[in-house]
Amino acid sequence: KRIAEIETQYRDYDTLTQKNSIINALKENLKAVSQSATEEAKKLEVLTSEISILKEKLSTISDTGAEKEKLLREKEQTENKILKAEELSSRLNTFSVMLIDLKKAQENYLEAEKVSARENDNYNSLNKAFLDCQAGILAENLSDGLPCPVCGSSVHPKKAKKPTKAPTEAELKEAKRITDFAAKHTAELSARASELMGKVSAEKKNLISVLFDL
């Protein structure tokens, strides 16, 4: 019986020994964990510091983002102004050509008007000579006492003299055709110059409006 009791105590002792071994192992593990926890605490402190620094940088980055947006808007506005300036430059070149065309049209009109006036004077001169010639021919057939086929007078104190040189009816008609053509051409050039003047005036107003938008 005593032997049985001792054997039972041995088993308890073995169990105690095992548990002590486990406890010792746990203590070692706890010591290691504690040391690791200390190291992790230090790491956490470092990370906390780094997070604080990163937050400051993030704030700076946020400010930079706002500044970037501002710069982007200014860039867009500048690019729009550049586009408008380029468009204005192109339109100014076109306007310059329009002014040249207008000046040329006005010069053409003035030249045509001179030609038309000259041809008209020439026709009037030829027409007068032609009429004088007709009157002279008629006067040659007038006799005192006989009625004039035009006015009916039987007295002819001042008979028209036939000019030494007078145009033929064909020459007079040709002069009339040239005169009418010159007058028509002058009117067309006048209308063309007037049309260009209207376009130039309208474009000038548009350009002034564009300049105020820049």
C-alpha cells in the first residue's frame, strides 16, 4: 500500500516537473515576447513620428494641389488668350487684304469714272457735231419765203453752217455704245467698292470687339 502511495506521488511529481518545465518555457517565451514588445513599441514610436511627418507633407501636398489647380486654370486662360490672339492675327491679315482690295476697287472706280467722263464728253462732242451737221444740211435747203420743215418759219436770218468735219451716224452710234459701256462699268465698280467698304466697316467693328475680349 505504501508502495502504491509512493508511486502515485511519483506520478504527481512527474506531472509537477512537467508543469514546471512548461512554466519555465512560458517564462522564457514571456521574456522574449516582452523584449519583442519593447522593440515593437520603439518601432511604433518611430512610425508615429513618421506618420506625423507624412501628415505635414500631405498638408503641403494638398496645398500644392490647390496651387496646381490655380496654375492649371491660369494656363488654360493663357492658352485661350493665345488662341484668341492667333485668331485675331489671322483676321487682321485678312482685314489687311480687304483694305488692299478696297483701295484697289476705289482706284479702279476713279479710273473708270475718268474714262466714262471722257467718253461721255467725246460722245457729246460728236453728237453736237452730228446735229450741227444735220442742221447745216437742212439750212442749205432753206430759202427765204419758204417755210422751215422744222420750225415752220419762212424767215431764215441765221442759217446754221455745215461743219467741215462731222461724224457719221455709225460713228455716233459706236461712240454712244462705248459711252454707255463705260458708264455701266463705272457703276459696277462703284457698287463693288461700296460693297467692300461695307464689309471693311463691319469687320473693323468685329476686330474692335475681339480686342476688348483679350
